[in-house]
Amino acid sequence: MKLLVVVRAAPGAPPVKKTVEGMIFRVGRNASCEIHLADPRIPLEQGMLFDRGGLVYVEGEGQLRAVATTRKAVRSVRLKPGEPIEIGPYRMEAIAAPAGFDAAISVELQRPVQVATKLATRASGTTLASLRISKRWASWAIVAAVLIAFVAIPAARVLDLPWKDATKTASVGDRFWNPGPVMLAHQPIEAKCDACHQVAFEHVKDGACLECHKSIGHHVGPELMPASLFAGARCSACHRDHKGVKTTHRDDDRFCVDCHVDIGARTKSAKSSNVSDFAKNHPAFRVTLPTPEGMRRVRQGEGKLVEASSLKFPHATHLDPKGVRSPMQGRMKLECRSCHEPDATRRGFLPISMPRHCQECHSLQFEPAVTTREVPHGKPAQALVVIDEFYASLALQGVRDSFQKAFGVPGEGLLRRAGEPTAAARESALRLARAKARKVGEEMFEVRVCRTCHEVAREKDEWRVAPVRSTTEWMPRATFSHKSHPHAKCERCHDVAESKQASDVAMPAIATCRECHGGSRPVEGKVMSNCLLCHGFHDARHPWDPGFSPGNRASGRVTSVR
């Protein structure tokens, strides 16, 4: 929205025109306000203007922001030509917008600040000399007052001075020394300063942090000798409290880059590559792939990535724009979210489940003409038992219709026939059932059901279905939240529309992320992205040992505590 602001410093004064653009226009004394009212009688941020089929002015409680606010609106009024509103000593009115502008307003100062001339003259003549007070003694008195109020009284409780008890009810306390509110997690101990500041007028020691954070992990394992890597570093080098209620970790890259810009110079055992900035100097991503030997990390760009999941799954078939056939719903069009459901955190996804995502189309029925019964998924031996029992029961007790549909010959179950069955007749019926069960088992495992999605091997009279190897954490060393990317379409990062093999890896490359994410410096149109946006520092696999010191080689783990 393009807005023309016409300002008059007094009634009848020449107008000063100003052009502002945006969605919301703040009104107030703050220099950052788009409509700046430089008058001490106006709050820093008095209100805001925005377009709702015409200009609407909203005055709020306290400070308003240039983004959506949750503060309750006190007054909201639509600006109309000829119907001005008063904002303190100013009058604001909507006027006709000239060509090239979406709207226009006039702002006129109606009541300039009046200065009492006599009072100002009288006050300018009042000096210490006129009051017969020496500058030297006045200075010493002010210094003494400051020392008493802001040093002696606050220090009484900390240093256990004689007047400690008297300061408990004093209105002046050590709150004047407090540089700001503590983070949310530390608020239960906010009044217990000595929980962290164990020695007065000394830095917080690492040991004080580790009394609560006993399970914190170090950054690297003992084989990289963290005591030498982080010699001289303290918890407070990265974590500084009293800076607000949010987390305390630093948000710049300098501490990380100091080592990782040339990681080989720090330690010869490092397996990571050099990095100094996400936008300019960052290696290709490494993805974790399932293999018969276990999970393996492979860097993108170093050959073709293959996921050995033992599955057969063509994304191209399931994402066909024409849809796929469903026995229950006819032809239906699938989308990514049809199978990939967000978990409770909405950062990742639930594992793919055969009953929940596949079985509606890929039925496990083995004799649909007779029964809707299905074999259990993932258990070949139990599936064969279910098939054997079904046809044995049908051969002995099946009615004519189901018997004929199942076995393809006229008749009925042996026990339904007249007379007592002989042992030979019973064995003949069971032989018929076993032959049918064997044929159906071969068909299920090798033709129409299991082999459709799985790798199946036959060993004599047994079938082996290759175990499924899959991963839900493709980049476990990085932090990524799908919840933070709600407006990005799946196919923008995961190109699977033409994928015909389950072995295809469709994880985004670093170039895809760089389309929206910049480095550690602000770039217009991109998200500023420092190291801690995607990577953590503490690794739970390497517990912190408070008793470790560089000279104590008996301890196999971490760093010294000072």
C-alpha cells in the first residue's frame, strides 16, 4: 500500500509531504514510526494505520508492533474525509488520494507546546551559588548517596555485612545490580542468586552450571581430546543469562567458525569438512542411508545415492495425476500427505504403516470369493498357518457354495456328508486342502501380493521376505522442522514425481535450501541462517565429566571445570 502523508506543523502552515509504503503504518513519537509525531505528549507508539477497504486507525494499550499483535485494541475508527480524529495535540484526517497513491491523510498540529516564559527565566538563574552551596560539598554528597544506595545497601546481603537484616525491608536492594530478567528455565531460582553466583564478585563457574545440567553432553568424544580443544572456554562463553526470557545461547557464528574454518588444523581426527558460512562456504549435505551393514552417512554429490530399503515403491505410479485404483473408493488421487502424516510435534512425520497407509489398496486377502479374511502382515510363517487352517476347515466343514468356489470342484466339506468319514477320506480331504494352501501361498508370496512391494526369496518350502530397512532421520546431525516451513510445497524440496524406484533418494541439496536461507549476515529476501539454526553443540553421546582435567589422564572424557 502506498500512502501520502501531508504534515502541517501548525494551522495554516505550509504542508510537508511524505510518501510511505507497507501494509501497516505505525503512528507515534518513536523515530522508527512511519508516521512520526515529534511531540513529548505522544507515546512512543501511539497506534497504527492499516487498510481494510479503506484506512482504519487502531489505538492500542502500550507499545504496538509492525507485525500482528495480541494486545487488546482500545479504539478502532475508520478514517473518512471531513471526519478528523484527534491524536493528542494532532488532528488526523483522510483526504483524497492523488494519482499513484492508494490513500492519503493529513496530519496537523493543533496545540503546539507552550513554554512558561517567566518560569524558564527564573529557573535559568537558579544555581548552587545562589543557594549558597559549595560545588565540592555537593559533589561529595551525591557520591556518598550513590555509594550508600547502590553499593553499601545492596552489598549487605551478598557480603553478610552488619546491616544485612535491615536491607531485607529496604526499598533499595540488589535489584539495581541485576542486568535483566533471567531465562524462563531459570525463573524458579531467580531470587537465589547464590545458586549460580557461588562466590561474590567472581564469574559463574562451570561447576555451578553442571550441578543442574549433569546430563549435558560435550561437543566431541574423548578421542578428539576436548580438554585441549576447548581449553580456557567456559559455559558462559556461549550461554549468558539476564538477557531476556528466551534461550541463553549466543546466536553468532564466531565461536563455531574459529575451529571449523580450518578443522584439520585443530584436530587430525576430524571427519567434518571446513565451513565458515552457510551461504558461501559450506559443504554438501550428508545423508544417512540404510544398508545391509547398517546406517551409512554419504555426502551428496559423491556418486549416486541409493537407499537399500528392500522395498519396491514407485512414487511416480502413486502420484499419477490421473489417480490410482482403490478397491474401496474407485480411482482416487493421492498426495504426499496421503501417506506422510505429521507427528505430534509437527516437525517430522510418523513412520509409514502398512495397515494405516497401504492396506486399503494392497489387500492381504487370500480367498476373496469366499471370505474377507486377511493374512497378518510381516509374519510369513503365521500367514502360511492362517492359509493352511482356513482350507483345512473348508475341506472338512465347508458348505457347497464356499467349497466349490475355493477348490473349483463340486462338493462340500467332509463332515457335512452322510455317514462317518473313514481315515482315508479324511486324509484325502486334508491332502486337497494342503495342495490348495500351497498353491495360494505360492501365489501370494511370488505373484500378486508380497512380491509387489517386497523382495521375496524361497528356501525349499519356506519363503523369506527381506527385512525393510528405512529411516525417518535422513540428516540426524542437523535440526530441521517441517513445522517451520508450512507454506513450502513438498515437491519443492522432494522431487519424486518421476521416481520409479524405492532406492531413489529425494533429499534436498544445499542449493535448494540456499534459495530461501542466507548466511550469517542479513540478505534481502532470505532468512539469516547461522550455525545454531540447524546444528546443536552438545552431543548426548559424549557425556560431560566434571572431574576431568588435562593433567588427569585417568578420566577418559571431557573438559576441565574452573
